[in-house]
Amino acid sequence: MAFEIVWTPRAQKGFEEIVRYLHDNFTEREVEKFLNQADDFFKVLSESPEILQQSAKLKNTRRGPINPLTKVTYRVKPRRKPIQLIDIRSTRKRPFS
């Protein structure tokens, strides 16, 4: 059974910033490649939300890479079972900045 994925405003903003950066600095091919990688990742995540490392500090929270240059942080709510994307950011950017 696939889990629902819910985007927080912070995750949406981070994802849009990455796509905008790629549009401004790379070709459409690289943008498409990133969007395909992200789409594939979210499909796998919705089927297996435990795939990434659990946070030592935050309960029910996991984090890890979408690709080598992009990290995602998300929470799985135990009762309702949606996956809440908390943050998506470039690995070159400082955390929660």
C-alpha cells in the first residue's frame, strides 16, 4: 500500500529553489534528469517510507539523499500514515538556512 506524501511549505520552497537554480544554470536535460530522479525517489518513498536513516534527535523523522546533491527530511506519522516532507535542500546549502 502506498503512503500519501504531503509537502510542507518549506519542502515546496526548497524543491522550487533547486529547480529554479537548475533552470538558470544548466540545460533542460539536467532539469529533466533531476525531476525524473525526484519522481522515482518519491515513488519508492511512498512504498517504503523506512528507506532512509532515522534521525537520532527527532522522533519519526528520517533524512537522506534524493541524489548526491539533494537531501530530504521527512516525518512518517504513525497513526495516520502520511509522509510529511519537512525540507528539501541542496547539500551545498547550510541546514535550515
